[in-house]
Amino acid sequence: MTDPSHFCQCTCGAVRIAVHSAPLFRVLCHCTICQSFNSKPFADVTVFRAKGVDLPKDNTVVFRTYRPPPAVQRGKCSTCGGAAIELAAMPKLVIIPSANFSDTAFLPAPAMHIFYDRRVADIDDHLPKYSGYWRSEMAFFGRLFASLLRR
């Protein structure tokens, strides 16, 4: 993808985010934090390099740490309370709920399920399913490093 921007927003539209780079990958996460943060049985999220995303500069997003150490800050819209964005510090990543994009044609297909042992219901698809903390983390970071090396 060259540089046409793709925009996403929370449910009410108060949080608008512009994305100028191709997504690294997409994942379905079943961890209890993602279930709580997204108010859904699992999170369908797309991962981007932070340098390719214009974050909101005002106070439209309220960030919270769900688990120490604060490796990931999760932000909800201060107006509607909808999941808006997650920020990871090392490496600098932006994780956006895939449903926040109205035009999903540029998003890749999901690559895997992680923390599948925490699932609310079975999902019958062809994707690899990783259970447990370490296996899920290794699968996520393995996909991340492979995506970064391709760029």
C-alpha cells in the first residue's frame, strides 16, 4: 500500500484514527482481558507499526492498564466507551479493533486464534489455535517478527 489513508473510528465517531501504512497482521484473541476490553467473546484486532498511524491528539481516548507491567495500554472512547485502540511500547505498535474500519478491504484475513483456552465458544475455522500464555505469546510475536522482516 502506498500512502492513501484509511480511517477508522469508535462506534460514536468521536475517536478517529488515520492509518497510512499496511497492516502487519490480524489476530483473534480470546484472552479474558480482550473479552472485557472489547465486551465481546474475543477480539478481532489488526496490528500496525505505530509510525504509520495518526493517533488522536485530544482527550477523546481514556487509557487503562489491565495487567502489569503496562506493556499494552488499552484505550476506550471517552464518549461512548467503545474499544478504540491499544498501544504497545516494545516494539511500538498500534492495535486497532478490526470492526472500527468501515472499509475492511485492505485488512488481511485473520492469521490465528490466541489464548484459545479462554474461549467462550468453539470456533470452527481453518485457523491455527494457540492455547496457554506462552504458546499464544510465542505465536503472536513469531507472526510479528515475520511480518516485520517482510517489510
